[in-house]
Amino acid sequence: MTWPSAAGRVAAGMAFSLCAVVFMRACMPVNFPATRASGNSPASMHAEPPLKENTMRFPGLPRAPWPPAVRVLLNLYALPLLLCLLVLVAAVTAAWHMRQWRWQSAAPDMPATAALQQVPAELQGQQVDLPTGAGLWTRQLAGRPLLLVRAAPDQAPRRIHLCQQRTLRQDDPARLYPLALLPDWEALVRRKSGTAAHRHEVARSPLVIGPGHARGMPALLIEGRSPGELTVRASTADAGKGGAASWTLVFGSHSQPGQARKLGLDTWLLWQPLGIDDSSVPASGSLESAWQGFAKAIRVRRIQKGPQALLCEHPSGDLLELTLYTAVSQPGGSPAPGGARLLWQAASGALTGLPVHTARHVFAAAPAPRLEDRVLFEALLAQGLVRTTESGLLDWAPADALRAQRLGQAVPGWESIDFTAPGVAKPLRALHTSDNGRFVLSQMQRHRQQGHWLALRLRAAPGLPQRPEQWQAQVNGQQVPLTSDDMPDATARLFSQLPRGWGPWLRLAAWPEAGAGVAHLQTTLPASWRERVVELLTLGAIQGVDGAALLSSYPACDGSGCQGQADMLWLTRLRITATTLRLRIVPEQRFARLSTRGEFTHIRRQGGRLAWQDRPAATPPAQPQAEVTLLARDGTPLFAAGQPSQRAWELGLTPLVGLSRAHGESLAGVLSRLGAHGHASVQATTTIAPVLQDISQQVLECVGHRQGRWEAAQRQCVGGHAEVPAQRRSALVWLDAENGDILAAAGAPLPAREDAVGDLLAFDRFNPSASALQVPAWQHTGGHAHSPGSTFKLVDALALEQWAMGRPERIALLNGADAAQWNALGKPLSFAMQASCYPSHCPRQRAIRNFRGATPAQYAGQGRFGVAKALEQSVNTWFAWMIERADEAIALQADAQPLGSGALLAQRPLWQIAGRLGFGRSQALDGGLLPPGFAWRPGDRLRTTASAFDDIANAAELRAQAIGQRIQATPLQMAQVAAAIASGRPVTPRLLLALGPAQAAAPAPAAELGLPLGRIRQGMQAVVASGTAASAFSATPGLRQIRGKVHGKTGTAAMRGDSAEMANDNVAWFVGYVEPGALPGQVHPMAFALSVTHSSQLGGNVAQVVAGILETLAAAPAAPAPEPGANGQKAVRDGMQGAKPRRAS
């Protein structure tokens, strides 16, 4: 908040006064004599005779005669008196404004504020022309390095915890192992086979760059013993192949090869030069100040928790964050959208900068001016005139403190402050008398009032008062309004699970004064509620009750925001004894730190201290929103007029299509952003086949989620648990294995119609793992609940087939070998066919064990054991050993870490084949229909969550990944694996068939896997026929004819990260595909993937979900009742045949 200068306001006041004089004189033509003489003097006899009517003229008013005595007084004194009065007003105004001016002129002596743009003195006033090409551009300006970044991170940053790099030597326990950044795998091999010094350089967590980035990159070595003493050294001896080593280190002196320099807070290594920007070459021909471009960069950012020594007891500790950047260009060489960022080094050593969108940038000639409100607030803080009370509320010195202290009177609570000191009196006087002070005071009052939170909600029941007008509230005898406005979204952090069955929140909208104590709430209940029990949740503790008996009241805050303070929220049960209910509730003050209402406030807490935040630059205007209509593939309406259709609720598609226009990450919310691209309305056709979706949703909820039994003939659920673990999430996806169409996406639990939309959206924002609006088929929040378990052995098998390519002896092993052969091969790594664990000596913590202690020899019998039999019986030990045997990185350097796409893939076949199948990246499901530069947001339902691998530091962690642990995968990702096995090539999933008149193009055929798949398909068919899923399909008579065309793989992952007391600690999976022709009208293979978390079942049990769906589809009548928009049978066939997209009408 700023005001005109004081001098300007004084001048305005004086000008106003003079204008008033002129105006009054023009309106009052009084006859004044030429000389001042008494009426009896001779001069008066010759004076001009007075007007017959001496009047004051005001526009629009009639003239009125004045009495003679009044006329004389007016003639003599009116104008002088008027002039004196106006001058006095002007003087008072000037004095008041000069007082403001005196405060403002004193402001620079107050504590300084950090400049909004930390521009070093050397750069102030300088201007620089910017290159236009993509890349990372650096140059010197006034002796300071600049960096222009027109590049994108290749992958997510990789963090190295320095505490894990400690050597723990007795003579120097704080010394760290060097951290090596190597351009390729061969550089690591050379160092491992070199001298002891070379081996020491890569002894702990070396990083290897992907082969697509390594050309010309020097090796980097970071070493030292504490965060503040780290040095960095670059060497061209191990430069990446294919190009001369041309590189530079930015933000520090350029070090020569072999020389070390201190590692700053933020250091950039640039390589692969793009050349000189010709437009920046000065006329003198010197290249020192010309922009030099590079295509690649690694940013090394030091994140330091302590001043010098390592803080290894800190949960995150001191670490280095390394990010690989690569120049991104569009066809034709122009930079990709997203603008550029100009960086420079502040005096603190940290990088600062700003986005640039022009061809020339001019640095500010001086630091950004400090705003007067901020300066005043910081002065008040510095002098102790603003403080925080023990209860966490804001308090400030009273206006009469200075006067009271001068009179020798005590100022209660402020005895330690000397208000007469110049540095104290000025800001105190400004707070209570100046314009800036009044604004600062209003912000402090607002902050203090937000420290009081009191809200309640009653269990929903007919007749209970759920509206604010049905309640009365008083605080200190004053009426206080209640409101039913939605609580802040952060309220979701008070709950571990979505609160269901409650009415709306009722909260006190304002408090009459700070520090108010107990609030008195009163309502009238129907007489029918006497002796009945009422439940209520309160944000604030109940201190007393009238009109009811208190049955119980206990803390109920169990969400992530409670931080061990369960008494922030209370659950109370009352037995009503009268028609008038009175509650006395103490407000809750701790909730203020969670309240994140969208409204901007200047006073915030940062690092436990009060701070003033200037209002950010004006945000761009809100973009227009398109009106969205969504259809299923057969024309069934799913979303229109801002709400889901009745059919969408029945199909369980509301989390996907959207609850309302406010559901911004839903499919409708995503497509509404096309309004920014000029579309007033959008109609989209999805790939969803309603019949398949309907059956899948019903069977999943019955068999998978509630563990009931599905009767296909009657299409009904029998049995099942009415109550299931609140954390359980079930998901099922069907995928056309030829074109990638997502035919069905079922999930549970689903939102209920009576759930409060505000609660649902808040949970989706602040507690996504417990949200009923997530689409679990392709979204996850990480953790053990998303480990694919033994279904990941399908990826193992593909990796082994790739490992065996061109090696007849390896192919023979995959076909099958006897126990003696396997034992001979397994002896170096301690694998034995007769052992139930691997390594065969069964270490307690690191061993991989088979289900129920079985051994590979038991499954082989007298025959031969190969990849098909290992898949059929899901033999953990064999897959763990074979994947370790095929992994070159484990043999040489187990803890080597990749940096950038493609790194270590040649040495780690498991990651290489997984990358080809879609692991490690988020995928858009729009079928290429959305325009370039579309504004994606985190959590959009039209994008998948990347399925990712945890880092590997040793062989045990690689073995765990081989059996589907230390991986986070979605059902859609695993369905892509099954689809690739079915069709022989990777598929790209899509959810949109048409967008307005535009239709999704037929997907271009992906490159074939180029691997023999017969052994894997044989093993998957055996899983259904005689393996771990046999019981699910053999018990279904209707599947006898098609069972031979179903291929699957079961999986069970243990959720070891959860409480040991939990009985439901499994994630059960079933993944596979159905051959064409298995169902009526099916011409394409259909892949599926199913997962149920927090379950007591195994993968073989949840396979009954797929069996029930297939039995229902196989038993469907030839001509079922048509669905809205199309024949129901056609919808099923469209889903199986991948019907061509229809143009949206």
C-alpha cells in the first residue's frame, strides 16, 4: 500500500485553499470602501455610496438583504477573516502531512528489507541483449557471470545425502567419499580398474550420465569434509566420447583441468558448445562479453541445513541436488515454449534471477524501493513494539503508551520498553497516527483475528439445525455471526480419511475483539430429539453444555496436519434433555497455521518468525473456461452443464469425468482450459465402453473391494463385507492391446452423492492418498501400496529374453535346464534349486524367499525348469538370481546412480526394457488432440502418474525390484506390459477418441519389441490353467471354453511400511490379456490389470474379479437392452474391437 508524497499533499492542500478564496470572493461581491475612515470623516463623505442591497451571492440562492450593522462588519472584516480561516486550515493540513513526511524521511534509518531483485552494484543500470536460440548461454557483464537458461530438466533432480557419503574414518569421521560425475560407463570401468586413488574416487555412489548426453562432458569430482568446505574439480581425461572436451563452470572462477575450486551454493557445468551468438559480439571483436551457448548442463545445488558441520540427525540432512538440463528446440530450431530465465549470483552466493521475455534486459539502477508499510512493520518488530503472545496471537503497543510513560505511569505488559527513545517513539507514533500505520494496524488486527477458529458440524440427521440462521452465538456479550461458507481446504489435513455422514461446517465468521475467551452458542431442537443422541465435531474444545447430557468427548484429529495434537479437533456425543441446546466452546488457535485460504495476507510466519510479505505482481487475468460435454464411445452422456450425468454416477466415472465445474483436475476440468485457446464449448468422446465399464465396476466392488462372491447369471453380489479398511483402494483397467484405447477404468471406493463437494475437493488437494476423487487405475501417491509384486516378473521375463538375444546358451537356459545345471550356474552367487531362499544360506534380513517355503526343485519335479515354469509358479528366488546375474552394474558398482535419461540402461536390462514399456515417465492420454502449449497441471486425470523405480544401492535392493518391491506402478502401466506381450509391441494408451470435430489419429505402430515371446505367453497361460490363478478360473463353469485364451500373472506385494498390527497388509494383483475371439465380436486382444491394496487376499484370489467379468460378458444375451445413445451389445463390441472414433456432433 503506497500513498502520494507528503510534499505533494501539502501543495494540494494549499492549492485547494487558494481556489476556495477565489471561489468565495467571486460569490460575495461586497462593496468595500476605497479607504478605511470613520463614518464622520470628510473622506467618508466622498466615498462611493454603498449598494442598496448588500448581499452574499451564492449560485442558485436568492439574494437576501442584510441589516445595516451586519453590512458594515462584512464590508470591514469578511474577507480578512475568511483568508485567515483558510490559511489556518491549510497550516493544519500541512502540519499533519509534514508529520507523515517526517516518518517517511526517517524510514531509511529503519531495518532494511531485502531487495526484491538482488542486483549487484556492478550490474545496476547495465543492459544486455539476449540471444534467441535454445540452449544455456553464458557471458560476462561488468565482470559478473550471467546465465540465460532456455533448457528443460531431462529428468527429476537426483539428491545425494552427504551423511551417506561419510567415510567414518577414526581419524577424520566427517570426511566424505568423493562424489564422481562421470560421462559414461566406460569412465567408471577405467577408474575401477585403475590405481587405488582412482578407485577411491568412485567408492561411493558415483553418478553416470546417459549416453545421449555425454559427448564432450568432462568428469567432475566433488570432495571435502563438510558442506562449506566442498571443492569441485573437472577433468578432461574421462571426457565423453564423440566430441572434444569444451566446457565451462559458471558462477565461479574457471578452473583448469586438475585444479579444484570451492563449490558454491549453486554451480553449473556447461558442455557441448553451440557456438557464439553473433549478435552479441562487440565491435572490438573481443569475445569476452559475447554470449556462448551450450546444449547440456548439470546444476549442482548445495542444500545446507547447518552452518558448517553435517547435521546427520536432521530428517533430510545436508545434501547435493543434481539436475541434468538439455536444450529443447521445436522443429526449425526455435526454442520450445516456456520462455527463458536470466540468472546471476547474489552477494550471498545463491543464484537469483527472473524470467525474461524480451530481446533486451535492463538491470535496475538501484535496488527495488522498500514499501513504506513493510518498513514500518519491520521497525515495529525491531523495537519490540509488535510481538507474539504465549497463546500465539499478535500483540502491539497501545497508542497512549508514550504519554503514560512520560507521566510516570506503568504500561501493563510493556514495562521493559522505553517508549521515549527516538527509535521507539517514531514508529509507535506512526503506527497509530499515519496512513501507513492504520493500514499496518488493520493487517495486524486481521492476523490476530485469524488466530481464533471455532467451527462445528453435526452428524447429518432429519430435524437437526444445520444452517447458520438456526444458531445464535455470543462472545463477551456481543452477537457474532455464523456462516456456512466452506472451511479452508486445509481442514482436510485434520482427518486421515474423508469424514462422511456429516452436515456442513458452521463457523464463527468474526470475533469482536482479540483475546476473546469462550463463545456461547445456542440452538433450538425439535421436541422429538429429546433423549436422543447427537454427535458433533468441533474445532475448539467444548467447555460446558446446557440442555444435554455429555456422554463422551475425545480428541479426533488424526490427519497429517495434527502433528501429534489430536485435541485440535473434538468428537462429542450428547444425549438431548431439552429443546434448547447451549454450548460453551473455547476457540482453537493452533489451526491458524493450517489455514491457507486463497486470500492474500501481508503478515505471515516464516521460519517461526513474523514477516511482512509484499503483494505479488498482478497475476494474469483468469482465462475463460469452455463449457464441456463428455460422451462415452457409444454416445452415452457422461458430463454436461457442469455436472456428471446419472449414467456417470452409475458407472463409477464421477472421479474421472468430474463432480462440478470446480473440479479442476477432472477430465471436464482439464478440457475446460481449452477456453484459453478460443473454444467457448467443447464436446469430447472418450474411449470408455459403458457395458464393460458397468460390469467391471460392479464385480470389482463386490469381489475385489468387499471380498464377496459374484453371481454372473443374476448379475448380483452375494455376501461381502459391509465395512472394509478405510485405506483400501481397488482399481481395474481394460486396454485395447492394439490401439491403446482405455475401455474401462473401475475403482473403489467412490464418492457418494451425499458427500460434501468441498470435503471431496479439499481431500483431493491436501490428502490425495485418501481421496475418493483419485483415479487409481493410473494415479498413485507412491509407497508400498503401489508395488506390483510378482506381476512385475513379466518385465523380468522380457529383460531375460533381451539378455539372451544372440546367445544360444542363454536361450537354452530359458527354455529349461535340469536342477544340476542350475545348481552349477548358481553356485557363484549362492543360488540352489533345493533352497527356499536366495542367497541359499538365507540371511535373515536380505534374503528373497519363496511362498510358503517352496523350492524351485519342487516345481521342476523330474522335468526341466525354465522361464515358463518360473512364471507359472511365481518362483521368487529364481527371478531374483537371474536378474542379478544379468545386471552388469551390480557386478562392478552396485550403488552407481543414473543421471539423465538412458543412463545405466545398457548395464541394467531390467530398467532398459521397463523404459521401453513406459516406466519412468508420465503419459498424456489425450490421443494427441490437445493443442501444443496446453496448460497441464499436477494431478490432471488426463495424465498418468509415472511408474518409477527406487534407487539401488546394493544387490539386495535389485533382488527386491525383481520381485516387484521398491517399485511404484499403476494398473494402467502393468496393462501396458501385458498388451506389449499380447501384441508384440509397446502401446500408447489414450482416453479421448474425438475432441469437437477433430478425431484422434490412428496410433502409429510402435517399433516391435523384437523379442521371442512364446515362452512368456506359455507361462502366462499356465498361470490360468494350472498355476497361481487356476482356482479362480476352474471354479467358473462358464469359462471352460475360453479359459485357454486367457493369459495372466498373479502378484502379492507385502506392505512392509505399514503398521505391523495390520491384518490387511497385502497388495493383491492380477495382470494379463484375453486373446481375440475369446468373447463375441472381439477382434483385438484386450489387456487388463487389477490391484487391491490393504487386503488379506492374494493375487490368486483377486483373479476371481477378472473371471467374474469374463463369465458375465460371455453369458450376455445376444441383444441386451440398448443403452442411451447406442445398443448395449454394440458398446461391448466396440470396446473389444476398438471401433473407429465417431465424429462428435
